[in-house]
Amino acid sequence: MKKTILAAMIAAAFATVGTAQAADWSDTEVQYLYGSQFRDNGGKATEFSKSIITLQHASGYKYGGNFFFVDFAKSGKGDGNAFDVYGEYYHTLSYTKVRGIDWSKNFVKDVGLTTGFNLGTKNSEFRPNPKVLLVGPTVDFNLPGFAFFHVDLLAYRDMGTFSGFGGGNLCGTQKTTYQITPVWNLPFSIGPAKFSFEGFMDIIGSHGTCATQVLTQPQLRWDVGNHFGKPGTVFLGVEYQYWDNKFGGKQRNESFPQLLLAWKL
């Protein structure tokens, strides 16, 4: 059942990209990431490498917007050459769009209702299978220099399981907590070179026996295409992953850089 749901999510993701022309605006890209210090095999301390290809899409329409990404990841020998797929989808219903009003010059330029889900599966020994439902308000701020800066304030319903080590539930299964997520994009230039500092931070509350989690993946991007007459198409940079209490496991932490290559479709 999990694989069927995940396959449907991936198919829907590609279908959404294919119909992006119906949106007011859309932005779709493919990312390649490589890091060598992952730790998601249960309580084991062994670090391993992972290559990740990400399809990411954002778009806006008459009453709101959509955002999703799907990660396709292949681990190294330290994780048994495991393969995993993980995705997140969010829809935000915009108050200003529904009302037909303009707050673009205000400090708070929009508020919305966001609903979403997270879903993943992995064929490693531990086999974490995250499944989360989320709902709550989003506040969009008007900050100088930022392309965007918004904060999600979400209820977080954890329904994840794992299949390894005898099978069973993750630490917070069937528990509800909160998730606070600031998301940002700050473009800047140094001479003729264009860059951006962008990313997110998930703060997920403790629930069940899960500890409070903090996950952030800020990216520093260099617009390589800008130097070849095609700005905003190809980016090279680094993503830093910091995850405190990964999967809710106490003192199971990650902190390392990843190589980043991104291509706008």
C-alpha cells in the first residue's frame, strides 16, 4: 500500500509539472546533491555517502499556490547501497488572493491556510517510512532584499513506521505536535556574479518518545548560467544539512556540507 501511494504521489508530481502552463507562474528544477556523512540507519553511528536527485516545483494560481519536491536517493556501501524515495507536498490558500486585495507593501503581505503531507520509503535494514499530515497558517513577510520570506505554523500528525529490527512504530506514531518552518530566498550580487542564500528550517515538537527535532538545509547558490548569457538556469553551490535528533531519536545528529548542482527546467 505504501509503495502504491508513493507511486501515485510521484505520478501526480510529474503531472503537475506537465500542466504548469495553467498556473499564473511556475518554477521547476532538478537538483543533484552529494554528501558523505549521512546517519539514518537506526541508532548505528556509521556514516555513509548518499547521492540525491530532487525534482522540485513551485507554482501560483488564482487563489493560492503549490509546492512539492521528490527525492530519489542512493546510499553508499555503509548503508548497504540502499535506495529511498521521499516527497513533500503543500498547498496554500491565499487570503489576499481569495479576497482580491493587495497587501504587497505591508510588513505582512499575505496570510494563508496550508495543508500538506510527507511520505517516504527506504529499503535499508532500518527502513524508515515517514508519513505525516500537516495543516495550519502561513504568514508571508515583506522583508527588504528577500525574494520571499514566509513562516508556516503547522499541526503535525505523525503516522510513520519502520520495518527493520523487528518492525514497529517510530517514536511518535499516531501523535500530534507542531512544526514551525521559516522559508527564505535572499538574492545578492558580488560584482557581475549573482548568488542566492535560500533554504528552510523545520522545528518539530516532541511527541511520544520523539525528541524535538531541528532540520535545516540552507543553500548558497552561484548563478553559473548568468556568465553564459542564460541567467537563472544553472546553479552550482553547497547545501549544509543540520539535523538535531534525526527521526526524533535523541542525540542522533547530522551536520555536514553537500555538493549542489541545480538546473531550472
